[in-house]
Amino acid sequence: MFTPRISYDDLPAPVHAWIETTLGAAVAEHLPQTGGFSPGAAERLVLTDGRRAFCKAVHPSQNEGSAALYRDEIRANAALPTGLPAPRLLASTELDGWVVLLFSDVAGRQPALPWRRDEYEATLAALHRIGAVDAAALALPAAGELLADDYAGFARLLADPGPTHPWIQRNLAALAGLAAAAAGRVDGDHLCVVD
């Protein structure tokens, strides 16, 4: 289950103008990307000169948490060393409350569901390359710091279980305890993905 996203067309004119000025060409086509849990726009852009870019944009009125995560993504991406299997941040801005990120476009698609072995192995190889980076010199927070408040989301479910699976409801306290204990053991000296 994914959060419905707004489209590029839903972004205000000043955001469109900033995107086209920053990229140096008009947007000829935008292709919405599904998946994820942000209500913001996530679109692959095709420019009139044939170049491509990827745009993410969210307004705090849609979801303050998503806006904060986008700001974190800007800081983290700027700290990444070159050569990693990650798109390059081209530019970012906050404009009339909108948090907007422009990335290099990566040719590809979401993995098939259920996962195919070749796609699974390619994902593990990419994560291995990321994990081989010594993070000591990077100006990034430790994973434990990022996850300390609610590793895996079980603390939120304890506060408001909502319509959860009966097994989860029966085991929620134990799951929350296991997650809290695990959050303290995630720090290390190598780069990791905490998405």
C-alpha cells in the first residue's frame, strides 16, 4: 500500500518556473512515479532539449514529516561521495513552503513483485557498495540517532494501533521492545540506508 501522490501539474507556477530555470529548459513531459509514502510529487521529467531529470516536491501542509525527510535527504545526498549507486542531487530549494529536489534521472524501474533473483542480487550488490563506504568523514548523523525515536514504527502503533493485523496486536508490546533494543545496536562506521 502506498500513499497517493500529487502530480507535477499540481505544483504551483513558481515551482515550475524554478525547475525550468534551474534545468535550463522547459519540461516537455512528466512521468509520475508510484510507490513510497510521501504525498508529494515524484516525477521523471523530460526536457525540451531531450535531457532528463527527476523531481520530488512536497509542501509541509501535505505532511510536515515528509517535508522534514526531504530536507534530510538534501543534506545526506550532498555528503555522499561520488561513484555510489545513487542519483546525483542537481539542485534543491524551498519556495513558498515547497521543498523541491532535482536529481539526475536514473534509467530504470521498480523491481518486479515478487522479486526476481537477478534484481534482488543487483540490489544487494548496490547496498554492499554503499556499506563499504567509511562514513567517519561524512557529515551525516548516526543511524541510531535517526532511528532512536521510533525504530520500525511500533511505538506509534502502541499509542494508536488502528486497524492492524490481529497477530501484530497480540505481539505489539514485544515487537516494540525488540525494536527499541535493536535501535541501540545499529550504529557503526560505515554508510547505510535507513529508508
